[in-house]
Amino acid sequence: MDISTQSSAPPTPSGRPTPLKPKLAARGATRPGDRIFLGLSRGSGILLLVIMAAIAAFLTYRASLVLTKNEGNFLTTFEWNANNTPPVFGIAVLAFGTIISSIVAMAIAVPIAVGIALFITHYAPRKLGGTIAYVVDLLAAVPSIVYGLWGALFLVPNLTGFYSWLNDYFGWTGFLSWEGGAPRTLLAVGILLAIMILPIVTNVSREVFRQAPLMHQEAALALGATRWEVIRMSVIPFGRSGVISASMLGLGRALGETMAVATVLSPSFEINASLLDPGGGTFAQNIAAKFSEASEQGRDALIASGLVLFVITLVVNGAARAIIARRKEYSGANA
């Protein structure tokens, strides 16, 4: 048999065969099952957008009812008297406490979570790694109120020595000075939130690191790289966007956490320069604490603060998507 007769495409003037255009996808799109799946997928996406728009519309409408009556500046007032006539309330303290406690939680949790994920996937023996992964998975299943009770009864009473150490060595910075008050502070909240989001960031990062191309790692080892150099050059660049996504999932949990924060924090509507001074508050904690005693007007004010938290969450997720899009060439998605 003439081998030339087996060519699947006529040669081009340059002598190279022209690639055939795949027609399988075009034929498959006409199948009933594919049309049904396409319709369900498209409908699910549209339904999600409709639900998000409905939530935003509801929050905006209820917030507008009370913001027109507010005698204080909604963004800068250090007070929350939404049940008064006229109401006076602002979110300055709540926004500060929510952002600061979340930043503290991320600064503690993300490096530890990435280290645990790398240890499980590239350093630990199989049995030890499986045991650690199982324990981390169990931590993710613990209810928030259990974390809150543990934080109030165990974590906070044992932070006194740590606060004293921070004051002795870093009190000169101002934001880590301590005058001996109760350790129910934003730093305690940040530590508790870090423990709560640690399983989320660890689990997602672990699965991402496991998907790192084995050929890249073997090639680096063949060139004489150490295990850490393999991780630094092959594994971490591949999983960078996944780690960012995992961090954003953890940040979403930290921003919206309610019961654990309400159990640990000693709230007050003041902003302290030091993270070790009691006081402050978060959006979710304030809503949980004041909703039961709020009037109709007070509930609208709490809904207005919830609208701000909703916007912050959207902004954070949008920023994460932008970062991932800019770094997609390092994510390994195109490998």
C-alpha cells in the first residue's frame, strides 16, 4: 500500500498538510442531550445573576428608607443609635474592625496553610500526610459557635502572656501596645478567624499543589534542583492562582463570620490605635447583637450596614478575579 494515500489532508503549497477543522463539537451541539445541558447551564448562570441582583435591590431599597433620615454621616460617624428619633448611626468602627480583623486572620492563616499544604503533598510520608489532611478536614466541619466558645473560654484567658510579650518588644510601634485590659480585642478575633479559615485555605491549596505537572518536577530534579527548589520553581508558580482563590474563600469566611466574633470580642463604637486594646466591632457581629432589639427603623439601618458588607465582598472577589486573570500564564492552566 502506498503510504501517501493514508494522508488525512491535502498538502499546502509549502508542502505541509493542512490541519483538518474539528467538526465533532459542531455535530455534538445539535444533540438533544447537549442542548438540554447547554440550556440548564445557561439558565443556572442567569438565575444566579438574577438572585444577586434581587439581593442587591432589596438591600438598597431597605437601606434607602433609613439613610434619608440619618442625622449622622453613614461613613464616618462613631455611633450606632438607629432606634432613636431621628436616628444617628455610622459604619466607621464596623468597617475598620471588619477589615483589620480579616487582614490579621489572612496574615496568620495563609502562610501556615500553604506550608501545611506543601508538607502534605511533597514532604510527609503518605500515611502521615493522609492523617494530617484528615485532621484538617475535621477542623472545617466544626461549627462557628464551638470555635467561639473555645475562643472565649480558652484562647482569650491564655492571651495575657502573649500580649505582655508583644507589649514588651513591640509596644513602641503603638499598634501593639497594651495597658493591661481584657484581651477581648481585634487581635484575638483575628487569631480566632485565622484558625477558622485555616482548613479552607489548606484544603484548596493542597488539591492545587497535587495537580502540579509531574514532568516539570522530574525535569527540575534531573537538572540537580533540591526539593525546595523544585517547589519554588515548579509547584508554587503552578498553584499561585489556586492559592489566591483559596485565600479569597477564606477571606469571605472571615468577613462574614458572626457568632465566633460576637462571643470573643468586647464591642464598643471606638477605634483604638492599638490592636491589643478592647473595643471595636464588625458588620456581622453588630447585626447579630442588635437585630433582636432593633425597631423597624433599626433593622433598616442594620440592612444598610449589610449592604456595605455585600459591596466589600463583591469588591474583594472582583479583585481576586483580576489578579488571577493577570497571572493566568503562571497558573499552569495552559500547560
